[in-house]
Amino acid sequence: LSSRASCLEYSRMEKLLVASVGHVLQCQNKKTGEVVAIKRIEWDNLDQANKALSEAWKLLKLPKNSPHLVQYHRVFLHKYPNAATLFVCCVMEYCGGEFLLQVRVFTNFKTHFF
């Protein structure tokens, strides 16, 4: 986990999902070319962001190489210059195709029926 991690290390390719608390973006690591998903969750103050960051770090401890879990690569706090809000960013394995379709359907179902 790098303390210098930043959203600026990634090129945005596509917005995959918009949720009430954040966005999931398909991105490409500028150095390695690896395609990943980055979940960005927006927070108004540092205390809230740090609390969320602590929770997100726990995701890095999930079992690695499980075919049933999306792999989390890194977690970091990002603030764009001249912006008031902070983003907790979770860099995850990109799972496209059928998995992504199922996530979108489930998210739309929850949005419309709950």
C-alpha cells in the first residue's frame, strides 16, 4: 500500500456504475497498462474519509486468488486540487462481461424497488 497512491496514476476508460455513495470507473494503470476497476466514494470531511479508509483497508486482507471474490489491489485517499471533497478509492480487479451485467441489473433493481 503506497502512501503516494493517486487517481492520477490511472487513465479513466469508462464509467461502469453510478451509485448513491460513489462511482465505479474502469481505468488503466498508466505505468503497467493493467485494466482495473476503481470505486470512488466521496466524503465531505477528513474524519469521515479516514473512517471509510480504515474500513476499506480491511478489504485488502480478504483471501487472495479466490474465484469467488473480487481482488482488491490497493486503497487510498485522494483529493483533487482545488476541490473541497475527498475520495476514498478502492482499486480492484476488473471483472467485465457477465459479472458487470449482473451488478448493473442488481443495482437498478435495488434503486427502483427498495
